[in-house]
Amino acid sequence: MTDCLFCKMVAGDIQPDVVFEDDEVLAFRDVNPQAPLHVLVIPKTHIATTNELTAETAGVLGKMYLAAKQIAADEGVAEPGYRMVMNCNAGAGQSVFHIHLHLLGGRPMHWPPG
Ligand code: AMP
């Protein structure tokens, strides 16, 4: 998708602060961090929202969670813990329409989220 911010990052047209990359997944620091550690983990293929996931595309979610788990360990937040969040559509706060897993850590997390 030429007009998608995160596709431009995958293509190399925009350079985020990358913390992890493999064939299927890219992870980079959020430009407006909400915690000491705030990383976005994205699939390299364009999927606009979780509503568009299918049996054929859903496998990448596992790769995203495995990447997030590794980043959490590398960044030293595996203990005491961290939060992983995916927002779907504007009502849940989604502002970039290419699915992404927020990895948040380094401070206490409260529940329920706002
Ligand atoms: P969401 O609101 O769930 O769609 O999350 C989108 C996230 O993308 C927000 O946390 C933004 O701060 C983040 N974001 C937007 N533009 C950039 C950028 N150029 N580099 C890194 N993160 C970004």
C-alpha cells in the first residue's frame, strides 16, 4: 500500500528506530512512547485491521508475539512484566491502519485501560 505509513517503513522509504526484523515482521520504537519501553511490532504484509485477518494471514500474529516476547526479554522487562495491545478501528484508538502490536513496559500497568 503506497499510502500506508508502516508499508513505507517496510519498503525503507521511512526509517524508524528498528529493534527487530525478520522475513515477516518489523519492530521499531514508537515515536510517541507511552511507557519507557514502547515498541510497535508489525507484519511486513499490509493488513489494515484485525477485522481483515483470515485463516491464510493469521499465522503472522504468532510471529509478531514471538518477536515481542524476544524484545521484552532483550529490553529487560520480561520480569516484572509488560503489556501487549492491538487496537482495532478508531473506536478502540487505532490511528494507523496497518495492524501493529504495541509492546509496553518499564512502568506499572493499570487495568482497565482507558
Ligand atoms: P494506534 O493508535 O494503535 O494505531 O497506534 C499507532 C502508533 O503509531 C501510535 O502509538 C503512534 O505514536 C505511532 N506512530 C505514528 N507514526 C509513527 C512513526 N513515524 N514512527 C513510529 N511510531 C509512529
